[in-house]
Amino acid sequence: MANKICFYLAEGECEEKLLKALKQNPPLITPGRVKKFNLIQNELRPSHLMTFPAEARVVLVYDTDKEITDHLRRNLDLLNSQYASVEVITVPQVLNFEDEIERSTDVTKAQDLTQSTNTRDFKSAVNRMKEADFRRTLKRHKLEIEKLWSLKPPKQFSFTKQQSAEIKIKK
């Protein structure tokens, strides 16, 4: 399993930035390619699947703060039915990116990480950062990788599992 090529599908720009920062040396997650794709709002097409080689690991990172799960269900069905050799790993964020930052660092509010006044400014500040700078910021705020993506998803997402342990590199 460790030899499989890893592809991350991140819900948004902040998740994409986080995944890329966590891949910085020394990596805290399994290295791989990261692409922004909102699995909650959009459906994968068969042409998307052509980018995944056989025996790949496809890691889905998505928020669980909305109750609509139809697209995610269809995306999982498509991935599981089209490519039996592709390993699908689900990493639900409970409830969203900001909650995960608050849970896994020493900040009380996610905005404190970037000294922003509101969530919108926080996300903009994160997205403007270089991956290495974001990684340093996370380290400065005592990121605990074990706490990141550690909660079980809410009831409406019970058809998925929290599989973040599959991508986290053990110390």
C-alpha cells in the first residue's frame, strides 16, 4: 500500500494549501499530487478518473458542515465502481477547515492563526501564503497532526469514515 501513488482531491483552496503545507519536509502526510475539487458541490466525470493510474490512492478531503451529500455519494460510487484497483480514502473535516485548525492548533479562533479580523480575511491570508510559510505558521501554533481530521463525521455523512490515519505519517 505504501508504494501507491497518492492523489488528493481538496474541497477548496485552503484545504489545498493545508495539504501542500503538510507535505513540506519533513512530511506529515503521505506525499502526492493535490488538486482542488469540491466533491460536495460537483460530480466527478469519467474524464477526471483518467488522471488516476491503476493502483492509486485517491484521498478525498471535504467539509461536513452542509447536510446535502448527494454529489459526494455519487462521487464515491463512481470511484468505487469504475476503478476497483483505486483505493479511496475519505478525510472528512468536522465541520470545516476553520474547525479543524482550531482543534489541532493552539488558537481559539482560526482567524488568530493569521491575525485576521474575520473568516473571509483568514481564508484569503491562508491562500496568499506560500506552503512553506503556512507550514511554519502551523508549527508556531503547535499543530498536533494527531488532532487534525480526528473526529468521526456527523450523522448525515455516516456513509463515509474518518480515514486520516491512512495518510498521516507516524512519528
